[in-house]
Amino acid sequence: MHFVVCIKQVPGTHDVRINPETYTLMTEGVESIINPLDMYAIEEALRLRDRLGGSVTALTMGVPQAESALREALAMGVNQAILVSDSAFAGSDTWATSYTLAKALEKIGDYSVILFGKQASDGDTAQVGPSVAAFLDLPQITYVRKIEEIDASRLVAERVLESGYEVIESPLPCVLTVIKEINEPRLPSLKGKMAARKAEIVKWSASDIAADPAMLGLNGSPTKIIKLTPPPPRRGGERIEGEPDEIARKLAEKLRDIIIEAAS
Amino acid sequence: MTNAPINNIGNLELFKGVWVLAEQADGQLESITYELLGEGRKLANELGTELSAVLLGSNIGNKAQALIERGADKVYLADVPELAYFADEPYAKVISKLIRDYSPTIVLCGATTVGRSLAARVAITVNTGLTADCTALAIDPETRNLLQTRPACGGNIIATIVTPGRRPQIATVRQKVMKEAAIDGSHQGAVVNVALTPDLLTSRTKRLRHVPGESATVNISEANILVAGGRGIQKSEHFDVIGDLAKVLKAGVAASRAAVDSNWISYAHQVGQTGKTVCPKLYIACGISGQIQHLAGMASAETIVAINRDPDAPIFNVATYGVVGDALEIVPRLTAEFKKILGR
């Protein structure tokens, strides 16, 4: 079986600055990491492979430097890494990103399960997994916290809802987005790190994946960012001081109206 | 790729009306639906167009009136057993077909687990843009485009996004941010029963069973008040202190990653980058230092109370009211004070 994990390289911090002219994030000098939730997707793919046989491919769309995220995935144990990179992809929204990933997945072709982290820590959209499923016309199970059963033709997974969860069966191939509860990602071994350093990374351009240029990057993106601003500063906090009894009394008084309204 | 593009580029003026995708569970409308109707009404008035709700379910026709009373001029009703509960494929197919047939200019959907899975599939199918988790919406007075505002990078950046060249403009909307539409029993609306062909109702995935949540308090995205515990609570037994306060306030119980990783409470309660994003009226952070990953999930709460022993903890930078002290000493006293106020 072939498990493909789609990962994203993201800034390792939320403390990012905005380029005031292009409205893009200034990521120079900021350390890059694999999107934290994608680590769970990588781990789950590795576990599935170890149980069922087959191989794991890590796939990312990004700048050439995103190669370091793929090397990290290789160090964890994925068999193959593909970097889809082209200046034509710059400025992609979730629609164009999903299209690009879907075209790369079409080229891969023999996938059994495509895994994503629930969402990326920079964009926070949770849209790319289900959008790729829609482009490829595949069934999807989002917010997966456990794969209960899997064989060559189907899987059964637990999908978390706002309240409770549901158990869903899907034929393969299918798309899964996973949440943190699903596993505990491994740390790369020393041996894995050494191998990852030497591993060859497959590199595909827009033409390698036969992408329609009109659907790529900023021009292919239906949504446009027209303004980026820092969040409005919060009101200056008020410190409440005194002995514990006094603090509780003062605080309860401050919150009286809010709790009466919220409780009604 | 099998999705035939909808012919919507260059014909923007053909798209009219604001739609709200109603969310229901077990035949009951979720409160996000009323929030979307409240916001949808403002946008529809601004554009001088109709507000419609789309309701999918089984034996759910009796809920159409509730949507009309909350401001819907029209309810598109798809009422068949196959749509009893949310399933990605049939829901996306039915809604995509309705969008193709009726051409709304704006479609709003809750940024819930269901809504985010659904809206993404729909947006690709009808070949338009989608903006996630909006916290403010407005109409641009010049272009008449929908201005979709949302936090990104864990709330450190606020982006305003438009979908200038395609319709409909689809947005998911964060829970608890928009004001619910008020009930107006005199508001009139029409119900359109949607004709459904069998191919729209097929699903390759199958729900084998559904396990309801432990209790309403677990759904922290919906709570008006959240009481949250972190490392400062020190051990599992002490978490009762948080639960007791939550009980008096009829609040949800939330937690930082540190508390969840220590197994004091389950992951469903975790707020922050790898947990849930919440936006309650009141967030009481007890023994939470406020790492950036936690702040990302709660900093947009209306009022924030922080109780922490470390006077330099970053949580105080976002707190409306800050208390430097031991949460285990303060919280039980606070519970007692609230009991008096609320007469519970």
C-alpha cells in the first residue's frame, strides 16, 4: 500500500512580520518547521506502513527551502520525498494549493491513503485536505482521531465532532485529516537523520505535474488578501490585588454583569 | 479531475442573494445557524437582496419556520432520510447543485468541524473561493465585494480577503463571534422543497455508529463562559476546582496543552494551536502561563480573567483582569462569590 502524507513548512513562531508593500509574511530569519499537526499525519502513515507493508511518501508544495521539512520527514522514516516547487506557485490560496497538490497526487497515481494534518499553524484554514479530496473526487474523513481497521480496500476511522464522535467506513483510496489525539509522533533516530541527509529528494515543477498555468499561484487563486494588519491591541489589563478573599470578592463584582447575562 | 467548472467567471451580476447553510444535529438547529442568519441579514440588507437558509436533514421540515422567524426570506429544504445526519459527499453534492441552480452571491457556513469539511468540498465543486473562520464580514461600498476578515498566524495577523472574480463568495464563520438573529414571529418566508435525484444522495463513506459526547460541557466551542486550567493546577484531583467553578457558571471546562498532556483532562478540552480555537464571552484562565500556542486559541475572547502565580506570565498581556496568586486558593473563593450572586 502507498501512504502519501501532504505536509507544509511553516514559520516556527507566530511572531511574524508583514511586508507592508506586498502584504506577504516576512519569513526571512525565522526558523521553519513542519506544521505541528502534520507530524501526526506522518507518524500515522509510518505506523500504517509498518503494520501493513508498502511505503510512505511525503509530499510538499513550497519554496526550495521546504526541502528541509522533507528531510525531517525522511529522518522520521518516510521512504520517499517529493518537493513540488515553482515560482508559478507563489501566492497560492487554498484553492490553488489544493489544485497543485492534486495534480502532483495524480502523477503519483497509486496512492491508497492520503493523509493531512487537520490544519496548518500559519493559515489555520483546515481547507486543503478536503479541497484536495474534492479535486480528486475521493471520499474524505476529516478530524480523525483513530483508525480502527484498515485493509487493502477499506478503512474504518473515528471522526471527532463538536460533541462526541462518529465511526466512519470508507473505501480506498481516500483522504484523511488527522488531529493530535491520534498518536504520539516519534523522534527521528540518529540513523534516520544520517540517511535523510543523503537521500535524494524528487523535485517536480509546474510542467512536471501537467498543471494548467491559469490555475496556479496568485493569478489562479480565487481569493485575494487585500489587507494585513496586526490585531487591535487589547485594553490595558487591570490588576486585582489583595488577600485571596478580597480578590475573589472584587473579581466577582467586576464580572457580575457578564455572568448574569451569560447565565440567562 | 471530474469537477466541471460552473460558468461563473465574468457573470458576477447574475449571482444574487445571501445564503446561510443551516447546521443541525439530531434534528435540532445549532446556535451557529442563528449567528449566521444574524450576520447574513446585515449583508443582505446592505446588498438589497434576499436572505435564504439551506436546510438538509430528515423529518426536519418543522424547523423551516424557525429559520423564517430568524429572518430567512426563503428556506431551501432537502428533507430525506439519506440526509438525516451530516455526510461529506451527499451534503456537498446537494448544496453544490443548489448553488448551480440558484446562483447566490454569498454563502455563509459555520466554521465548525462539519462546516469546514463541507464548505471546502463545495467551493472546489462550484469552482469558487473560500475564506476560513471569519470573525468579521462587511460589504465593500465601492466594489460590492464581501470583505472577509479573519485572524491568521495564531491571531497575530488579521487578514481581509476578497473573492473578486468568482461567485458565490463562500466563507466559514467562527462560532460565538456574530450576534444571533432575534426571533420575529411576524417575519414571512417561503419554503422551497428541493427536488433530489438519487445520484445526489449516494455516499462512498458510511457512518457505522455515532457516539454522543460525554456532556454539553465538552463542546467548548459553543460555551459562553469557559473556565480553563493549566499547569498551575498541579494535579488531576485539583481539576475539580475548575469543574466546580464551571458548574456554578454553567460554563465549559477548557485546558491548556500542559494539562491535557499530563492526562488531567481529555484532549476534547484543549484550547490552542493543536487544540480548539474558542471565542467565549468570558474566559477564566487558572494557572495558565499563556504560551503563544495557547493564546492563539483564546485571545479573541471578549473578557479574559487570568489567575497565575508568576507576575510576568504572558497571559497577563491579554487579560482584562489579572490576578497574581495561586489559582487553587483564589478559584474556590471565586466559586463561592458567584454562588451568592447567582443564587445557586
